[in-house]
Amino acid sequence: MPNNPQVILPGRYSLIARTLTLLIKEGQVLLQKAPPTKKIWANYYNGVGGHVENQEDIYASAKRELLEESGLECADLGLRGIITIEVQETQGILLFVFSGKEIQGQLRSSAEGDLEWVDITKIKNLHVVEDIPPLLDMLTKQKALFYGHYAYDENGKLSANFTYQSQ
């Protein structure tokens, strides 16, 4: 291993990087329904995404996950928000939210789930991951980069706070 001056100090709060992509086109969003065997969010609709791999930047991760899980590429894929998610006392998730609409490729499902274009106005009728409706609202109405913080109470209820970068 190369000599690297960067260190992770024991006991410090650490964040695991993940990406989430919500492609939005003509009033519809591309959602993926997770299979019943998936470890997290089984049978829920969610965007496309996943973990950032070693030797990969955030943008490359979002593009890779999109291609692997949907067969699609997006020419205008861009970072729209960053959310810190509290998970454990010493560990959390740093979620990078991407969006775009200039889509190329042939849509296909993957082992991660079945894909479908869903009318955004019908999201409330689906079994979606709980943060998808507010994220879609921000992505369709706000042009500024947003920052969020998620925490869950003892009953598993999500508390979400957002701020926006002024333009």
C-alpha cells in the first residue's frame, strides 16, 4: 500500500458514500421496485443507486450504478443534493442525489429490481421509500443544490431537514 498521509482516527464518526439517481422526464420518474429478497427496502420503489466503490469518484459511481441497474446513460446527469443520514452512533451514510433527463440506452431491469417510468403525480399511490416524494418535489421545483440531514426516532420515524445553497 502506498505511503498515504491520510488517516481515519479510531472512534471518529464515519460516513459511507452512496449515490441515488432519480431520472425525471416529461412528468415521469424512473423508479426501481426492489425484489422481496433484497436486504433493505424490499418491495419498495426507489431510485437507482448504490455504494461507491474503491478507486471511484461520486460521479463515476452514479453513472456506473445507473448503467448497471438500468442499461441507461444520462448526458446531463448532475449532482442535485447531499444528505447525511444518521444510522449508528459512530457511522452514517452520505447520500449524493443525482438527477437528469437527457437519457440514452435501452431500459432493462436488473437483479436490483424491476424498473418503470411512473407519473410523478401517482407516487403517493405506490409503496415508495419514504424520502422519495420530498426529494422529487425538490428536484422538480428547486434549482439550487440542497443539503439534508436524516435521523430516525426510537419508533423508526424519519425526521428530515433541508437547506439550499443560494445561487
